Amino acid sequence: MRELADKYGAHLLPADSMFTELAATTEPEHWAADGVHPTPAGHAALAAAWLRLVA
């Protein structure tokens, strides 16, 4: 995905690395209770990151 975003000049939100960084600050379950699907806090973090990316 990163290569394609670079190739086509598309916005890319690297959520995998974002969640890795967030999980280092608190328990990972705070961001994704089952390790895949974001919790409300995870959704809020994604939304904030997306807004920073496209603003």
C-alpha cells in the first residue's frame, strides 16, 4: 500500500504503525479490544489522524 500511495500520490494513513505507537502508551486493548477492530478510542484516534493527514 505504501508503494502504491507513493506511486500515485495518494494519502496514506499508516494505521498499523499508529496503533503500534499508541499501544506502547497504554494497553493495546484500549485501542482494539480484539486486536483488530477499533474501540471508540481507536476510532477517535483514526479520525484525528485522518484529519491531520488531509487538513
